[in-house]
Amino acid sequence: MKALIIANGPAYGSETTWNALRLAGSLARREHNEVKVFFMGDAVVAALAGQKVPDGYYHLDRMVQAAARHGAEVGCCGTCLDARGIADSALTPEARRSTLEELSDWTEWADKVITF
């Protein structure tokens, strides 16, 4: 299956982006799947490298890295990054700036589109 997961929610304060990454990682670990993750809106914060969170909290940057290790491709809305003052260099190496055009391509590519 070719799955596109689109996350729009805040990185922290809600569990939507965490759940999106949990699903992306689980699907990516199954060798018959291809997974792409696209962060939009406040979800782009999930791809920031070196996050410092309180003990006991999940680290979304590590979850992005884990999903990518299993083959998931991770894109971040460039307009959303700019709106939040996030430079490309602040992203984990596994995530990259992307565009609405690429999201459109990924949507056409996917068998399933899942939004959070």
C-alpha cells in the first residue's frame, strides 16, 4: 500500500501529530508499504531537530527519524515553515522543506490519504 499521512495539528498540546507519527512508523515498518508524511500548519514543529521536552514526554523529532529509517519520506510545508520563522537548517536531516505542488503529487501517488 502507498500511504500519505498529512498532519496539521500542533506538535505538542494535542496528540494528533503524535498519533500521525505513530501510524506512519507502524506502516513504514511493514515492508510491503510505502509511506510519505507531510506536515502542514503547526505540525511542522514536529520536524525540528533536537527538541527538549520534559521527562516522560514523547520526542516527535525522534519519531520522524524512526519513521524515515524505515523508509518513510517526510516533507514540511515551506509556507508553513516560513510563517513560523523556521529555517530549513533547523529541521531533522530526515525531513525537508516541501511544497503544495509536491503534496499534490504525493496525493495522486497514494492509495490512501490519511489526515490528522
